[in-house]
Amino acid sequence: MPVPRSVDPASLATRELVRIFQERHPGIGIEAFGMPKLHGAAMDSGPLMAIAAGVPPHAIYVNFRQSSTYIAQGFLEPLEPLMARLMSDDPELTRIGEDGRFAAEPSAEQVAAALSVLKSRVADAVWPVVYREGIGENQQDAHVWSLPLSIMVNVLTYRKDLFAEAGLDPERPPEDWDELLAYARAITRPSRNQHGMIMYGGQYLSYGAYSLLVGNGGRAMQRGEDGRWRATFDSPEIAESAAFLWRLAREPFIAENDGGRVADGALRVAPGTGDEVELKWDRGQVGMIFATLSDDLISASNPQLVGFAPVPRSPDGTRGSDINARMLGVFSGSTDAQKLAVMRFIWFLVSEEAERIRTEIYVENGFGTFVNPIWLERYGFDDVLAQVPASVRELYATAFETGVPEPYGQNTQNIYRFMSEPLTQALEMDLRELTPEQREARIQPLLDEAVAETNAKLLGRMTSEERTQRQRVGWIALIVLVVALGVAVVTTWRYFTRFAPVGSASVGGARWLPWLMLLPAVGIMAFWIYVPLGWAFGLSFTDYRLAIPSRFVGVMNFAEALYDPQFWASLGRTLYYVALLLGLGFWPPIALAVLLDEVPTKTAKWVFRVLVYLPAIISGVVVMFLWKQLYGETEFGVLNQLLLKLNALGPVLATLVKVAVYGLWGFLLWTVLRVAAQSGQFGIVGRLVSVGLAVLLSLATVWTVLSPGFLDAWGGPVGAFAFEPLRWIGSPETAMFCTVLPIVWASAGPGCLLYLAALKTIPGSLYEAAEIDGASPMHKLLHITLPQLKYLIGIQFIAALVLAFQGGADYILALTGGGPNGATNILALEIFMRTFSDLRFGLGTAMAWLLGLMLIGVTAYQLRQLARAQFRAA
């Protein structure tokens, strides 16, 4: 359904079709589907989360890549039986009985006739996608699962004004890869933040580059002679395409149209969710982009400003592009009445009448020359057809003739995520001094490894011996989990009963009254926490399905998680994330509270406390989007602009700045080490943690300062700075640090409030006595303030540790989406994606239980400390 404010021809045509349909069928209501979506993955996430929440769309959008997952999950209803009901004159076939079901079933002959009618409205290239057998657990005979509203292929879209400005002929787009590279470099102007091309990055990099990959003869997946699908993006053609992609995006060159400045690549790979792609294209900062050409209309763009061309030929002269289709299916979980209504609507949208109405509206709105010439000829618009340029006719013919279907085999919904990983790794390589053959040889192992992982994870290639071994590992993991959970519960119960024996409390002699008062709280906790936990534990033993019967798989979900390299990789990144978050974010609230408590006047106290607390009133996701703007990777990014301004300082002033930075950082390190050395009052555990954090911080500082990249950018300890624009969240080396920094900034103020309240409980007489004895501020901090806060610090540290392991997914999803190249894909985000994106509910739950297993000991220790807590009334 179009956005209400949209006035482009496609939206106007859709509104008109809906109006006509509702006039003919006033009893059928049509509402636009609405559901929160994951930014950057709206097409996949919205419907899937709606289905999981029990509020699915009745008419569900499907494309090639999604189709296999939707069929395997049982989301789609076969269409030919519904079509047979619409075609029949027998009212019993469309009558809904009192039980809400159809009163009668169509005959086999009626269904066969309906199938023939449906096939007449489907292009030959799309028919194998819409008509096929059930997949996986949803094994059925072949059916039509969805109907295409329009067919789409990727074409090269370019800005004619930027072509002309760069001295290129706006009527002659690039014909091959060499010209594509030359054109992109001619358009690129670093001083204006202008790029020759732009493309989606992150997990959708392979989607943005797919036309280049298939145009060179590469394929994402292919069906073998045994009928089974396998990933095949490890071919030499894909390696050659990846090497060319590296040249586009990373190979330095001299931008002759920009004063001879050196540019690091002519292709801009947008990080994160890819908002930058549409933004830069709309602003006119990009010369070329691969975009979708529909079989009904090229685009709503200004034809005087924007041109369209086939995807450039590869070195061997072949040409190809991604072909897809906008399709609608009927959700299988709808009522019979809803299914029939949706089928009426879909069949009207794919009818010749609807096709004619669309054409008329396009012509009336001045876009007739960009409508499919076949439609213009079919519906009698000969005068408009005569105005269609020969290049447009050739574009349609070439694009649809050379189109390669988007992957639609088994479990292909997330194929781009697996394909993008080796491509992203290739872009991070330094291939400047290598020949083309050497570049391809460096990239080939990345593709081989990714294909092996794809075949094992998506397609489930496993021998019986491997399955038996994994079952043993799964049983071991389950036993350890149950034993650890039992020990933690028993130990915690003993601690609490030791300090507060059960039944010892009484109020007015009534021992039952405290239990009665606790009952509402216990009930709420049980309903929202313990009941879901118990249900989820059972879920981890099943291959849970939303629309078809689930299957019991025993301990295989635990085994699959433990054998999954991505699980361990995300766990490693989680440990790194937790170390950064605690190392950078745990101590600032304490220091901030101490500093705020020392502010001399009452008015100043309130002013500073309000300022440091302000980030807490901003949504965490909004905070991430704010910092995302600061992390602009070009020289026009806010933080990069600040860094580059340092380059303008002279050698003397720059040296003074470096000395000041060295001195400040050295003082902070000395303070941390001194506090750690005198932290005996925190006990052996507290002292070990303090010393460990101090040593890690010192080692991290030394490693950073001595790294070649830092020395080159810093310009050495003496002399001018030599900063280049940093990629921030676009670089795997800095992405995690850049993700943690906004969290630390936003949480420092709210986190200090508890410590501020605790500081008020420290008797002032202790400080007065210390001053009389000549204690310095550091002595008072080390021997009065911190010892008085040690219990609170210990409890807060354990809580922060647990929350750091469990949280962070929402912030990372908003800032980087888990990229680049999975550098910020922590375990919490991996669990979320496996559950709600891959629809592997059992596997995601098993991963969550394994994460809980790692935290059981820490949680038990936290409860032990709480059991010792004593609360006194003033």
C-alpha cells in the first residue's frame, strides 16, 4: 500500500486500483499493514515479527529470496484451490459455513483449470519460482504460492548533470567494467564529498554488488543433478568480480577533476543500515547507482536529470543483472473468508484490466515514455510509443533478456548475509601492490570458507556420524546447564535462609502476613519471568514453527549452537564488548559522583547534575543515530573535521598539544594504577579486579600508541599532526570502540545518581578527622570514600557485568547493524537475528540458555552479596 503523501504515478495507480476494487466489493475492507521493522531490513523483519506476534498480514509480500523460507515455514496458502473457487459458478465453493470453513471443496478438474489460468498471467522466467513443491517440513505437492504484480531487474542509474560536469557524455553510459571504473573516478570529488558510485554495505553488500557478480557469470546458489541446492559463490568468476569491487571501492587514484587530490576509491560503501545511499543520491552527491527497473515503469525520477542503462559488460563480454518480482501471497493462518477476499484482491491486481489502468495513469501523469513499450502497444498508446527513445526500448529488452533470477532455493532468505562476509573481508585487505591474479588468489580462500559455512548452516549438510557426535555434545551441554542451574538455586537459597531464616519474621504475631504481602510481587515475577523461562526451556528442544506443526529435535539445538563458529565468534566479540564497556564505562559514574559532590555551591550542583543527566532522557536508539552522524567517514564528518583541523597546527603548537594529551592520559593511568595498588580494602576479589582492569588499560594504551597506524596519524611524538579521515564505525578495528563510546556517554550521568546518594551517607566527621591529620584529597578518596562505597561498587559491578553480557543488541542494531564484517555482532544480537530473522526459535533459545549458563555463577555471587545486605531505617 502506498504512503498516503506519495504522489508518484505508481502510488496514484495503486490507490485507483484499490478504489475500484472496493467499489466492486464493498464488503471487503483493505487496510495497510503496519508493524515496527528493523532499520535496514524492513522487508524481512516487519512481516516476520508480525507473524511471530500473532498479527500477520493477510496479503503477504513475497520476493524470490523470501519465497523458499515462507513456503518451508508454511506461511503461504496454495492459490489454485482459491482460484478454482473464484472461477466456479457453484455458490457452495465460496460459501462460509457456521464453523468458519468453506462449505465445499473444488474438484481436481476445477483446480487444474485454475492452475492453467494462473499460469497465463505469469512470465516464464518467474513460473519456476511461484509454482513448486513444498520445502523442508512443509512437504506438499507442487502449488502456486504467490502471484507477481511486476517483474524487476537491476539497471545502472546515473545522474546526467554529474556526467556533464565531469566531461562525460550524458547520453553514453559506461559499456563495460573498465568504463565503469573510469567514469566513477572522473565523477569522484573528495573536496565536495561526491562519489562516483554508492552501494549498500554491511550484510547487504552482496545485494548491492549482485549485478556485477552475476554479470560475470557468478551465481549465489545452484541446483545440482541430485535436485539439492548448494551455495556456489566460490567460483573464479565471483573472485574476479570481488577483485574489481575492491578496485572500485579501495584502490587509490588521483582525482583529476578535483585539483589532483588523492581519493581512496570511487565507490562509496555505505556502512550500517545504508541510509546514506538514498540520502546521497537525493542530494546529487553520487554519479551512479544500481537501481531497480520494473516492467511497468522505470522510475518516478526526472528523465532530464536521471538516465538508465543496462549493467556494464564484464571482461569476457557477458552481461547480467538481478531479476526479481513483487509478489503477493495469501497467509495460511488467515480465516477462509479472509483467504478468499485476499485472493480476489490479488487476482484483480494482476489482471489485464489493472495493467491497463496503470498504463493510463502513467501516461496521464507524463510518464508514458517510460512505461514498458509492450504495454503502450497493447493498450493503444501509439502516439506515446512513437516518443519512446530507442535507447529505452533497448534497455527493456536487454535488461529482461540478460536478467538472472535472484536466489530462490532452499533457505535463501539470508543468503546475502553469508555472501557479504567474504566480500567485506576482501574490501578490508590491502591489495594495492598485487597483480589482478594475485588479488583473486587472496580473495578465493575467503569465498571457499564462506561457501562451506553456508552449505553447513543454511542447507544442513551433515553425515550420520557428525549428527551422533553432536548429540553427545548437546547432552553434555544440557547436563552441565541443569547441574549449574540447580547448584546456583540451592546455594542462593541457603545464603538467604542463613541470614534470614524462613518463617522467622512476624507482623503482629501473624507469620502468614508477610507471605501474603509478597504474593502479588511473586505472582507478577512468575508470570513475566519464570513461566516464560520454563516455556523457553521446552522450546529449546524443538524446531519451533509458527504456521505448521513443530518438530522435537532433542538436544540438537544446543549441539548446533556449540558447533556453530558464528556462536563462538559472537561470544568472543561479546567478551571484547563487555571488557570495553566495563573498562571505559564502569568508573566514570563513580568519578563523576565524587566530582559533583565537591561542587561548592548548591546552585552549581543542580546545574551540573542536570547537564550530566540530560542524555538519560533521550532514547538509546536516538543516541545512537545522533552519534552515527558524528561518525561520518569522510572528511565532512563532524569528528573527522575536528581531527583534520589539528593538521593545521604548526609543529610547535602541535607538539605542545601532544605533550598535554600525553600528560593527561599518563595522569589518568597513574591514578588508576595507584587506586588499584591501594585497593586492599575491597578484599581479594575486588583487588584482583582493580589491578586487572588497570593492567589491561595500561597494556591497551601502550599497544595503541605503538601501533603503526596511530604513529602515522599522530605524526610521531614531536611535530605536526598527520590525520586522515577515519572510518570510525566503517572499520572493523574501531567499530566496537565507537559503539561503546555513546553508551558510556549516555549512561555516565544516570549511573552516578546512586553513588551521589551513597556519598550522602558517609559521615562528615571522617573527612574532618582526616583533614586534621593532614590527609590529601587522594588519601581521603582512597581511605574514606571508596571503602565506604565498596559494597555498593561491588554490587554495581556484578550487575553491570551481567547487563553488559545480556544487553547492547538494540544499540548495535541502530548504529552498525552488527557490521562491518560482523565486527560488532555480539551474542545478544546474534540470538535476536537467529530467532526473529532466521525464524530459528529453538536454536535462538538454546543460545540464550548457553549465555545464561555463563552468567549463572556471577548471578549467584551477586545474590550472595545481596543476602548479606543490611538495611537500616534512619
